[in-house]
Amino acid sequence: MKLQFHKYQGTGNDFVMIDDRARTFDETDQALIARLCHRRFGIGADGLILLREKLGFDFEMVYFNADGHPSSMCGNGGRCTVAFARFLGLIADQTRFLAVDGPHEARIEPDGIVRLRMIDVAAPQPAEVGEEDVFLHTGSPHHVHFLDPSESPKLAEFNVFAAGHDIRYHQAYDPTGTNVNFVEVPADPNEPWPVRTYERGVEDETLSCGTGVTAVALAASQRGATSPVRLRTPGGELEVAFEQQPSGSFTNVWLSGPAVRVFGGGVEL
């Protein structure tokens, strides 16, 4: 059997995209999903996404981590799925679709930027790991650590894998774990905030994480950042706009950035 696929990336966060409107893909085959995402023995990706039909919506996005397990919301994956839906001719420039964390709206700008409305987010909470760290759930769980500007190493030299692995598997986050974001505070909060992320399910640093930069932007509002916040990941820049409520929670949260089709093809299963 040959599986037709498309490869998309959003600021370097890459995905195997499958048009599964006919529902022929076996989503219970975790080994197959992991193999397709493998960067040596498969197509190579941070995750796999099925696009399916859903009554009342333009489509449904079903997301799996690179380890083959179903996962929580993926912001960059959501933006790439919107671009994929337009490539398939399912939508024009605006859409409403369903993901694991509920309904989402999105629009595609003339320059190709995809703007995705995220879920409302509760105020940042002190994390159980790290004295000044915070935790937010932006569709996926995220631990945010702001590096002290006076300390070394800087973010570019920081060991994201080691530090991220330790926090991701810390007993405070049992049993499901968390994603971990490391942030360098810019001298001017209006400048892009540098971010690097360790993602659970990938079990490594990724070039970008949409729900992660969303968490960082909202947490950065406690440190002088104002909407919209620009964020610089190793894979490129993203922007997060939001409205903060008197309670400290966030509404009207929008994640914006590029979503690009890399190539398509077929693979023997």
C-alpha cells in the first residue's frame, strides 16, 4: 500500500500531513506513525497530522507526536493544517476547524502568514520547579523559564536538551510531563523575545513550538511585554497577540507566522 503525504513546516516545526477524509489511515498504529516521523528511516518530522471531515466544521485536525502517541494541541501544526486545507481546496482565506482542545478560527493573509486563534488561557501560575518559573496551559502544558541576564551561559549556548529533559520528567509533572521553554529577556521588551523549546513526544529540542511561544508571550506580559509580542525561535519569528483580563487570564489569543508546504510524495507502508 502506498500512502500519499505532504510535508509542511512552520518556522522549522515540521509535520507529515495526510489527507484522511476517507478515513483509511490506522491512527492506532503508533509504530507506523513513529516510523513515518523518523528522520533516518522515514519522512522525518516533529509530528504527524491527519486532516479529516467533521460535521459543523471545515475540517478536523488530528495530531500525533513523533513518538506515535496522540497529543495535545500543536499551534504550528494547526497553522500548517490550515495552509494544507487551502492547498486541498477545502477553504479560501478563513476557516473554522476542530482540534483536540476545541474549535479554532484561522485566516490566511495575502502574504501567506497564517493567523490562528488559540484557546483562552488562565493566568500564569508559579511552577513547582524553579523559583521564578511559571506554568501555563495554552492547549498544551508549558513550563517557562526566563534566563537571568547576568548569568551564563546565554540562550544560544544553553543546554536545552539536558535542562529540558530534567524538567519534562520531573515528578511535579507526573504522569504526562510538560513541554519546557527557555527564554532570554531582551533589553527592550518590544524587541523579539528569543525562545528555545524542549518538546515532550519529540523528546528533544525543536526549531519552534507554537503553543510554547504563546505561553512565553503571555508570561512575558508580566515582564513588560505588550501585545503583540514578537518571538524569535531557531526556526524563525512568530507573533502572539492577546487581551489580558483583570483576573490575569488571557482572551482573544492569536498565534501568527508562516506555514509552508515543503514537498509531497508517496511512501510504501
